[in-house]
Amino acid sequence: MVRHETKNFSELWKSIPWKKLRKNLFRLQRRLFKAIQAEDTRRARNLQKLILKSFAARLLAVRQVSQLNTGKKTAGVDGVKSLNFKQRLALAERLLSANEWKHSKLREIPIPKKECTTRMLKVPTMADRTWQCLVKYALEPDSRCTFPRQKLRVPTWTLNARRSKDSIQQPTLIEQRV
């Protein structure tokens, strides 16, 4: 698929079948969601580990952080503002060694507030943001299955009829609380 050696990393990065990778990750997340609903914790934990090691999830996490996020040009402590194609593929391979992952220090940026005070915005490095995105892919089905639906939006892997029913019922629940 993508693992062959080449000198032209830009061609390789642009030729990645992103839609196929999203479907693969979605399929794993749906399996995880069903395992949690069935209260099969052993299978759920194994599926979470599988998502963390999945090549599709790693590439999608790198793409999310380096190309799609609004803070993609914000540098961390290491000073890296953007990644070239070779660095993106190297970061995806580096995420495979998740057991030895150590977070770097955070870059602190002072943000002025209205009352003449400042608050510190702490920015992680690009690699740490990618690792956090990868972990989010593994934890998101669990949190959406565990927490009540009224507090979170409806999971994307449920049926459309269920989503429309929830959106109709949710305003009545809010009105009853008031």
C-alpha cells in the first residue's frame, strides 16, 4: 500500500487513499463501539490497542494535525511549525512505538485578558498533538457509548433514523429541565 521505498515522498503522500483509510478506521471504531455496548471489555481493550497500532489511524492522525487542524502552523517547544512529506511519513512510523512515548515540554504563550492579567496558553509539539489525536481515535467510541447522549452529540456510527429521533427529542428534554 504505502510502505514501499521511494525517493518522491510528495507523490507517495498525495497518492494515499484517504477515503479507504477513513473507512478502515470507522470500521474499527464501530467494532469497538459494539464491543463496549455488549460489555465485552477484553475485546474492547484489544480493539483499542488495534486502533493505536493501525496504519490507517496513524496516517489519519498525522494528516489531521499537520494539514487539517486550524492550529497546524503553531510551533511547540521544538520549534517545528510544519512537516514536509518525508517528516509526515516518519512521524506515522514513529507513532508505532507507542509504549515508549514520552511527552515533550509544553511551549507557554502569554495571552492578555481583560482585567490586565495574562493567562498561559500551553502548546504541545507536533508529535505530541499527533499522539493525542491517535489516542482520541481509540477512546472516542468508549466515551460516546458510556456518557449520556443528551450531554454529547450523537455518535456518527449510529443509524440516521436514530439521529433524527434524538434531535427531535432533545429540545423537549431541555425544556423539561428549565
